Amino acid sequence: MDLKDKAALVTGGSAGIGLAVARALVAGGCRVALVARTRQNLERAVAELGSQRAVAFAIDVTDRAAVAALPAQVAQQLGGLDILINNAGYNCRGAVQDRKAEELVQILETNLTAPVFLTRLALDQLRPGGVIVNVASIAGKIPVPHEAAYSASKFGLRAFSRALAEDLRPRGIRVSCVCPGPVDTEFFGDLSSVPDLVFSQPMSSAEQVAAVIMRCVHADPAPLELDIPAVSGALAQAGYLFPALSALLRPSLEKKGALAKAEYIRRKSPRS
């Protein structure tokens, strides 16, 4: 895809992976609508990208009334819609019995229901030749303890992406799904709550994940699914297909992850 004068909508666009994708899109000549909950963060992102290339929508993706009007508003302001990046995500970790029911449902609402809802509405505006990229997770390829609802939401998003690709192929709209492992962003939140298993895998930067997303934007035909790192995706797939192998490897992976997590926390801690 030639990005010059194309229009994109990026959820979770004020920081992390979403902002890295927005930078890449704008660098290619695209106009971008950034969606996130916090207006202050969005305004900083627009100031960086330039108000002639970026516009902000301070919207919670689970607010259906606001999202219902979003694609038409974006198309009106940017002169159309060619690219949709469903990147907004939410997680609260812990065993299911230790979380409130409302928290678990919020994960599913943000990570699965919201992308499905927005995608359907965006299809009324998306031009032929357009592309949709859904950001799932390696946790959506094999369940992660203490992240049951998160894994479920990302499993679902992968399934939705695969079926959607078939549905939209006759319309000339390409669909891809990107599954990152751990990413060095603020999405981790409270690091003490992150399972050691997560840190057993190589860490990616937001820019590295954005580069994979941009591969999906440009590729024709679009890849159905890309993992980053690829080795983590292959390991997760093998563990899912062969549960005995997963059980065998998990203790050593958790031990490795505990060491990597401790080092990551040390690096991130403010220096005294």
C-alpha cells in the first residue's frame, strides 16, 4: 500500500505500540486518527506528529455510543478511511478467583468486544484496498496462568481475524493479526503481578512490533498472522498442541522468566 494521502484509525494510539504505529504511518504520508481515553496523552501525540497529519479522539473503546459515531467522524475529518489498527488493550492480572467479575468482563469488553464492534462500523467507511490489523498476543496462542480472561480475549481476537479475512476477501480488504510477546511499554503496569512465564520470552520494543504491523499494512496478500518474536509464537503453538510438552517445559521457563523479570525491574527502578 502506498500510504501517501491514505487515512488510518489507530486505537490505543497515544502511547506504546499504537503511537509507534502512528509515527510509521505519518512518516509514510498517511493521515492518522488517534483514539485513547486520556486527552492529555493524545494532545502530546498530536503535537509530536503534527496537527496537519494527526487528529485526536478521546474515547474509551468500550463506550459504544461514542464508538458508533467514530468511523464516520474520522472519514469526514480525514477524507476517508483506508486502515484500521485495533490496538487498544486492557489487562488486570491474577487468579480468576482473586479478581472481581467486573474486572474480568472489562478485559473481554476492551480486547475482544470493542474491536468486533468498531470493525463492523468501520466497514461502512473502509475503502476497497483497505487493511485491518488486529493486535492480539502470544498469550492468545497458549493460555497464561493468572491471565485467563486476557488469554481468552486474545484467543477470540485471533479467531475473529481469521474468519473476517475470509469474509472480506471478496471486497478487496485485507485482514491480519499480530501476536506480540512481552513488549517494553507501560502496559505491564504493576510488574510484580506479571507472571514469571511472560518474562521467559525475548522482549520486543514498541517500534519492533510496529514494524511487524506495518509489514501487514503493506503486504499483498496480507499475512494471516504474524508473531513477534517468531520463536515465541512457535513455542506457544507447540505447547498448545502438545500439553505434555508445555507441562515439561514450564518449570524451566518460569525459572528463566523470574531471573529476567528481576533484572527488568532493576533496570526500570529509579536510581537513588
